[in-house]
Amino acid sequence: MQKLSVITKSLGVFVVSLLLLATATVQAKPAPVPAPPQVAAESYLLIDFDSGKVLAEKNTDKQVEPASITKLMTAYVVYHELEAGRLSLDEKVTISEKAWRMGGSRMYLELGSQVAVEELLKGLIIQSGNDASVALAEHIAGSEEAFVNVMNQYAAKLGMTSTYYKNSTGWPDKQHLTTARDIAKLASAIIREFPEHYKRYSEKVYTYNNIKQYNRNKLLWRDKSVDGLKTGHTESAGYCLVSSAKRGDMRLISVVLGAKSEKARASVSQSLLNYGFRFYETHKLYAAGEILSHARVWKGDSENVALGLMQDLNVTIPRGTYKNLQALMDVDANLEAPIKKGQELGVVRITLNDIDLHRAPLVALNQVERGSLLQIAKDYVLQLFN
């Protein structure tokens, strides 16, 4: 997919060009990319899941009430408890009076009943059950208040700097706030970290206690590429929807907050997703740990160090422009041992039509120890001539 060739070496820097070759099929001329649709919502954000590129946005950092979108974090905490072995899907939860009395959307739990964690997760995700949310919170942390403290800790770890939770359900509270950008971070984390649990978000129907309820995410019926995530609604928050869709190898995440109606939040989300898929494409250029090149190391027990990336490098670009991508690799020409694995030694710079598109740290993929006295002396002399 790529061809490596050294272009120049000057001022102590190697510049290596990785020419990204177009696919063998003939590509049509790139279509012009229009401005994103101006949709009716308080705030919204459309991003590519793999590259993180923002394709459309409005008021992305404005703090708003998230309503039941909150339950994404409630579920995220539950997933971590399951992964750590502190909770199991078949574990029974006793339904407290507080959980039983919860208003709003419910899965209609019975007071004092014993319900499996897996059942509660389905009620939380598919039916948006406030009673299920409180029941899980109390079971995991002893009280909903203590559980909310854990929610806020995870929000901090994910870099959700504008988010503060006051409850596990999204019940209206003027201090219970988040942003479209923070919600996108959380949705991405759920998809990336817990793919097995993510499958529940595409389930359309769930029956509990002989009561059949339907997933409120109408896009699950309208667009077969949509497989999540969560709806929300209160009078103060308006109608909200976090949706994700995958077409081919490309996944997009849309966050819509403060729409005027249930129909509007679905239409707005669909418009954003269609725009992203119609006008953009995402490519994985290099995999984490893939050797991109080797650099000369002086005074070491090895003369070369392998160079690569710590994370996959994905880019989202206008459709039809892949053949115009270039990657430039800048590396210090005077690298000296010792070099640790993972040490940053340069940068990979991706350009599109000679405009900077993305930068990623270039790191050592192996360790190079200090060489023998003879090797050090030899390289010292060679460096003088170089």
C-alpha cells in the first residue's frame, strides 16, 4: 500500500516520503464537499469513530442536560464492573423501594424481586428504565449517590471535562450537565472497549414482566446501518439521540441534543449520518507496531532502530482524494543509544494536496542499548565525518 524512499537528509533531520498508492481500480474525480447540513437542534456533533475527525458540529461544548443519554455512563460503569470480575450477568439484584418508585421510563420492576444483572442491562439500554438504572447503581455501589461519584470519576478519565453527573438516570437537575463533545467521547469508548456489550444497543424490542417495549431509537428501523446507541428526553433537555452507524469499514457517531420532537431528533441524526457517509471516506494508513522505516543509531549495540506508531493511524478525507495523500516522516539524524522502546524519535505528518492533515508521534519499536567502547569510539569518528 505504501512505498518508502529517502528524499533528503539535512540539518540533522531525515525526511522520508511514504507515497500512498491509489487502489488498482480507476477512481472518479472527487465530488465537491458541501457545507454540513444546518439541522434544528440545540447542539450536535458528527465524528468519524476511527479517526476522530469532526465532520459537522454546532455548540459542541455548550453544557446541556443530557436526560437519559446519562444511562450510557451508567452502563459504562457496569461494563467495567463485569470486566473486573466484581459483577456477573447472572448475579441477582434485589429491587429496592427507591428503584421501584422511580417515575419516567421504566421496565416495571417489582418491589423486593430478584432480577439478574443481564435483565437489568437490557431494561436500562432497550427500555431506558429509570428503575433498572437505580437498581444497578445501588447494587454496585451501595447507593445511587456513591455510584454517581464513580460515574464522575470515569468521566474524568475519559477527558469529559465539561460533564458532571448528579444521578444515574438523567432525571432533571440543573447541575446535571454534559456536552455533545463529551458524549461522543463516551460513545466511542463504549464501542471501542466493550464490543460484546455494545451489541445490546441494536436490540429493538424487550419484554419483561409480560410488558413488551420498543427501543426508542427509531433509526434502528429506518437505517439498517445504525446499530446504537441511546435516546433521551425531558422537558428541560428536549429530545436527544446518540446514534452510530457503520457502512463498509467506516463508522460514524452522531450526537444530537435539544431537538424539538421525537421525529425531529431521528431526522436530524439521519441527515448528519447521510452527509458523513456520502461525502467522506476513512482509511487506515498504518497499524500500531507496524515497521515504517529504520533509523541509524550511533554508539549502540545495534546500528538501527525500527520506527513505527503506538496507535493505528486513520484519516478521514473527502471521497475520491485518497490518491492525493502523502506521508512525511521526520527523524533526528543524530540518534544516540541508549534508546528505549516506545521513545518518541520523530513524527509522521500526513498531507492532503500539500496541506497538513494529521500528525502522529514516531516511536522506537525496539530497544537499543549502549554499545561497547570500541563501537562508541568508532561511531564517534564516523559522526565527525558525517
